[in-house]
Amino acid sequence: MKALVSVLVAEPSEIVCEGLKTLIEASGSYNFLSPVHQLTGLYDRLEVIRPDVLILNPVLLSTPLNPDVCMSPKRQLTALAQARPSMPIVALVYQYVEQSLLHQFDDIVDITAGRSGLLNVLSSVTHQHTAATEEAMPLDTKESYELSDRETDVLVLVAKGLSSKEIADALHISIHTVNSHRKNITAKTGIKSVAGLAVYAMLHNLME
């Protein structure tokens, strides 16, 4: 039996969450996880429940993920994407949001979209992620710890401080492919932080 795709919703309104739950669960293809109503503690939640898709109200990005660290909404979204690179993040929009911020999301759901619009977006980001993961996987089945040429390209750009979106644009690949490459890089090098990857790149003479 095919595993259900798990969906986490981060949305301040309980009414909206209940509506999304009804629409998503009725399709029979998704597992609606217990929603969160604020960003505080979301990092830990992602690590524990490991959702396949995150639906996020951009309004929440105006509050800090970590009370001790002040970041802009764009930086907070980047941090969330880096916390779980394999997870598409979909914006749930029902009020004005800056276009520059919306462009950083993997897709957008308007509150007026209805059941079909919501499920189409979930299907799209799930399909794109699956295709990107397969594209980023090595052709052989042997376990390999040597970075591929494309993984090396991604590593260098990560070390230079580029976001996944910027890397995708620079290499003309999808953001999901970039995130899959980043996951492979972490698995092969054992290094999770950008600073650590930058040191790795310099030690292996990968930086210009």
C-alpha cells in the first residue's frame, strides 16, 4: 500500500486549519498532521515529525522562529527550507504578501482556490519533489561518498552563501533538485552547516 504524503500546516487560525484538514483528508492521498499556530519551536517539530509538505501562512514569518535571533521574513523562510531541504514549502495566502517573499516559496495556494486548486498544488509539489530526488540520485546502486560534478557545483554555491533559489537559477535546475543535491552532499560529507561546507570546499580546493 502506497504511503500517504504527510502535510503540516502552519496557520494562526484554527478555523482555517480545520477547513484545510477536511479538504486534504477527503482526498485519501494525504496525512494531515496536527497543525501549528506559530513558528516558535517549528524547527524541533520538523525534525521529529518530518513532514513531506509544509503549508505556511507567510504572515507567521513576521514572528521569530527563535526568540533569541532576529531575522527578516525572507531569511526565516530560507532557514526553514534549509532545515528540511527535501520538504516543499507552499504559501497559504489570503491577504497581501510581498511578491519578493512569495517568489521564495515552492508554490502558492490562494484561500479562494477551493478543493481542486489546493489538491492540484499538493500534487504538483509532491510530483516535482519525487522527480527531483530521482534526478539527483546516482545512476548506480553502489554506496558512494564521492560528490558528483553537479553536487560539487551546488556545494561551491552553497559555500558562497547562495540560497537554494539562487542556486537553482544559477544552474538552471529546479529548487527541488537543488535541495535533493544538498541532502546528498550532507549525507556524503556528514556536514550540515553552511560554514562547515565552506571549509570543506576550501580544503578540497573547490573554491576559485
